[in-house]
Amino acid sequence: MSVTFQVEILNEQNNNSVPIDFHLPSGVIKGKCAADRKSEAVISSTIEEADGRLKTLKFVFRTEEMRVKRVDELRWILNKVVYVEKFAGSSAVFESDNSSVIFSAPLTQKYVCEDRINVTLHIYLCERTRKRTLSESLQHRSTVFCGVVLAISSIAHIVGHMLRRHFMPHRKELYENLDRLPAI
């Protein structure tokens, strides 16, 4: 996974005129993956300046299932952005939630199956069903049963149509005289 972004932090107390200097590539970038779907993933960048000032910018992500084309899709959502500045034993924390503009990105896993126990299990069950051959499909009883029902119903439909033509003489005459009808 790669993320490319640029940060410009503005101080509202100075009428947004003086941006806070935070050069992302010069910082130490760390991250913490989410242990499970309910916990949060964090990407942070920390810069230590020459005067001892320590600046940290954290992006906190969470996962949420969203309905995309009638399928539940697991997506990363930016939950909040935290800016921490420490200097001479004191610290200031600024936290912004993601309520105004929602950032989300799809994960590589899509939960199509009802059983969402494990991503590996999902990939094996769901992706495997798309790739199986006809001979593998015919090994299951339900597939064979559906084929038999389809064959019997189509034969019954053909026989019914034939009997209808045979036992309705006025229709039989129409069918036999189709070639003698005037062309339109």
C-alpha cells in the first residue's frame, strides 16, 4: 500500500496567515496495523527540530463495511487527524475529526460471502466457486437434481405443445395451411 499526500497546517489564531512548518518526508514515519477489524490503524510522522521541539502528525484509520452494488465491501475510513507538538516539558494537542469530508479507500478484500470469519476462508470459498469447472460442478447432488428437473420440465413443455396441436383440430388446420397464407 502506498500513500502520497502533502500537509499544510494552518493556525487559526493567526488568521491562517502563518502555516506551521511540517515537512513530511523529513520526519520518521511509523505505522501500526489494526489487530482486528474493530481496532484502529495509525500512520504517524514525527519531526524533531534543532531547538528540541517535537512535532507529530497522526492519521487514525478505522474499517467500516459499506454497501457497494448490493455487496458489503470493507473500506478504510480516515477517522481523525491528530497533531501533537511537545516543547520544554509541555505539549499541545490538536485533533480533527472526519465529519466534514469523508475520506475512504477500498481494501483489497471484498466480503461477498455471508460467512466473514476470515479473509483467507473468504478468498478460498468465494473465489473458488467462480473458477471451478463443469465436471466439478456436476459432482454435487443439487446441480444434478436441478438438471433433471430442467430436462423433465422442458420435455413436458414440448409434449404439451404437441398434444395441444393434435387435440385442437381448428388449430391443426391453421398450422397445416401456414404456407398457403397470403404474404404481407
